[in-house]
Amino acid sequence: MENNNEQPKKKGLSKGIIAIIIAVIVLAGGGAAAFFLTGSTPKETYFLAEKNSVEQLQDFLETRYEDEWNWYEQARENAVSQSVNIGLNLEGLENAYYVDPQIIAMLSNAELSFNSETDIENSQAYTGLSLNVAGMNFDGVGAYINGSDVYAELPFLEEVLKISDEDIGSVLAEFDPYTFTGNEQLGIEELVFGDNTALLTDEEKEYIQNEYIMFIYDQLSDDAFASENEDVEVNGDSISAEKITMNLSEDELKSVITSVLEKMQGDDQFKEILQSQFERTAYMPLEDPELIQEELDLVLEEFDAAMEQGIEAIENFQFPEGLQSTLWVSDNKVVQRDFSISLAPEGEEPITISLTGGQLLNDDQIYFDHTLKMHDEYNEGSIKFDGDFQGTGDSLTDNANLTFVFEDSYTPFEFTASYTGDESVDGSTRNFDRQLQFTAENETINLGWTGDSTYDGDQMNSNNNIALDFPGYVDNVSMDLNVEGAVIDAVEGVDTSNVVDLGAMSAQELQQYFEGDFSNQFQQWLMQFGF
């Protein structure tokens, strides 16, 4: 007889995530690595050119958008205020059969405003909202976060509502004990104040660089690299370059991968880095942290075994052509590349992956033209991406294109996207006109973003118009978005002298409150609008 009461097994975290996160960690660490190379050998020149190319791209972007980056740093290090006003223009929908013209006219004259104050250092944030529509003004709506405590102001309430992050799970469990355990949290502090732009800490980057990036570098034999002089044409220019080819046989490539996996086994510090990445990627709001931690512990317990399985799998994995990567180097930077590898598990047909193209990375220009292809005996896909970004001074002109093509005998598919940008800079003020176009299945969407922005020390303002054009469906629809910001002394927050703590209530008390005081005050407030 079957046991119908058997609990379903935990889904757990896929072991494939281990490989993905390891690859991301190594790449992130490598991107930050500072190789102390002189370029005296083909091997050194190969990696030095890659390092210099990445740094040149970073320098270009930091120089071009220096004022914007400085304001971002100001907002992370100081308390700042920001007001945002949003208005809609929906005239293009007035004659559409699927909408009411009166509603379109009402929304086109509406205005939505947000006034916020944020202090990331002290985990404080406040946002007030107001809406003016059809001659009626709705304001007095506000939310204040102080650490893990959340406060809500509503225009019809005399009191301020409060709930702490650690109480959210218990409140939900009061109403639905079958779905919630009572330990769930939103992770408010991390969501609002966390810095999600850095994948690794500086200490983690240094460890990955010293222990793994340089380890991989040392594993590559000097004999795998060959050099010769060759002229190449990039963006219509003939460039004298040093052609450096890295050629790894199947056995050499397997040996490098196996050595890395063996090194990871028993590396407790690497496991700690891996765990921090799992915690960031596996956590989901309103999930029980204890259950997530159980899954993380299980994955980490199986880590060495997973590495051992990986080592065994690599023995029979197919790299029939090995790995070939050729760089053409000029001025210690990559100007052209040609990369190719074929791979497949044992017994399967290999997939070939190639990346080819040219690039010019200078102080005042970033040009690239690359094609990524993947194909097996039945299907072929390609992504072509090219761009030319010119200027870091008073006049900037940009264009970029992406084309994705997938071909098989049944459903070929093509998607294209293009971007053009014209910007002029006068002191700390930037005027811009940025246009995006997307095309798929003979349908085209145009998105325009025009306006100006000024970042001046401890103040900023930005005026933006975002327009949407979808021929045959949407025409002449746009949104005005105006922003003003400034550094302030501190977040003012809300008056917490009269607080109703929802997290301290039982389900019965919550029901009584919302059906009583809350409902009565809401109904009285609605009466002023004739409801």
C-alpha cells in the first residue's frame, strides 16, 4: 500500500549552481586582478593585453560619466533627499477602441510625486507620495524604514502603523499557518540599503586573484603560446599588431580544469566565499531563512564530493578540438580576437562555440564588432553585437546594434535591437537624446529618452521625457520624469509618538483593528470625496 502521507522531498539547490557560481567568482576575481606582467613573453603579452583592455573600458566609462558616478557615491556616503515628479501624456490612445477617452484625458492631466530621504549609512529611508488626478489631491501617504522597522502613514489615520521585519513571518503564520512557519522575513535592510553592485569584497577578490587566477595562469605552459607579427583591419583601419595564439589540446585543457577542481577541494576559505555567494543568490523574501540555510549547508557538505564528481566527469568529457584563442595586440591592448571551442559530455554530439571580432579601446572612443556563434549538427544560433561610442568631452555620439538569430528546420527566429545616442556636455550639465529600437517577428517598438541632467557637488537635477511608439498599437505616448536631489543633514522620518504595532498583535486583534478603527477612519475620509 502506498504511503500517501509521505512528505515531498526538498527540491534543494542544483549542483549545477556550484559550477555556475564558481565560474562567476573566478571571472569576477579575474576582472579585478592586477597581473604584474611585463609583456616580455607571448603568454604575458596575451594576458596583459586582456587586463589593459578591461581597464581602458572602465576608465572610459568613469571619465565620461564622472559627475553621475560622484553623485552615486554621495548618495551612498551621505543622507540625501530626492523629489520625483511624474506626468503622463496618453494622447495617442484617445482614439484607441480598447480604452475610454475620458480616462485617458484624466490620466494625461494627472501628476504623481515622490519625496524621499535616504541615509544608507544609518539604514534610514523615508518616501512620501502624493497624487493629483481629476482635480483631487491625494497626499499624506508615507513609508519610513529605520533599520528593520517599517512605518506607514496613511492620510485617513491618526496613528502610524508599524511592523518589524522579524515580526512579518509570525503575523503571516497567524493567518496561514500551513504556508508560513513564522520565521519568514522580507530582508528589508538588505533590499533597501544593501550594495548589490559588488559581487565580491576586496578581500575576496584578492584571494581569488592570488589563489586561483594566478594559479590558472601558472598552469598554462609557455609552449601553448605562439607569436608573430600581422596586420589586421579594424573599423576600416589597417593596424600593425602582434598575433598571439593560445592553443590547448584536449588533454592540456582537461589538465588545467582538473587542477583547479583539485585545488578547490578542501579549500575552506574558498568555501566561505562560495557560501556568501549562495546566501546572496538563494535568499528569497518571505522564505524561511532556516530552511534556506539547511539547503546551503547540504550543498556545502556535498561540495568536495561534487568536485570529485566533476574531476571524474572531466576525464570523459569531450573537447575534440581543444581550445584555440588568438589575440591581435596593438598598444598593449586587444584589437581583434578569434576564440573557438567544441565540447560535449561523453556520447553526445559536440557543440561548437566561437567568438570573433575587432575592437578599438582608446581614451575617447570605444569601438567593437563581435559575433558569438553556437552550433551543433542540427541547430545554429548567433549573436552579433557592435557599437561605436565616441567622446568623453563636450560632444558624445553613440550607436550600438544587437542581432540574435536562431536557425533550425522548423522555427527560425530573429530579434534585433539598436541604440543611438547624442549628448552634449556644458560644464556639469548634460543634454541627451537616446533612442532604442526593438524588432521581432516584423513588429517594431521605438523607445526614446530625451532630457538634461546636472550634477553639481551636493545637488542634482534631471529632466526626462520617455516616449513609446509601437506602430499599429501605441502612438504619441510619453512620460515626463523630473528629479531633484540634494545632500541633507539627516532623514526626518515620521512622528512615532502614536504607533500601532501590527507585529505585536494576534490574528484576532488584527482583525478587530482593521474592521474597527481602521475601517471607520477610512470611511470618514472617503466622505470628503463624495464616496
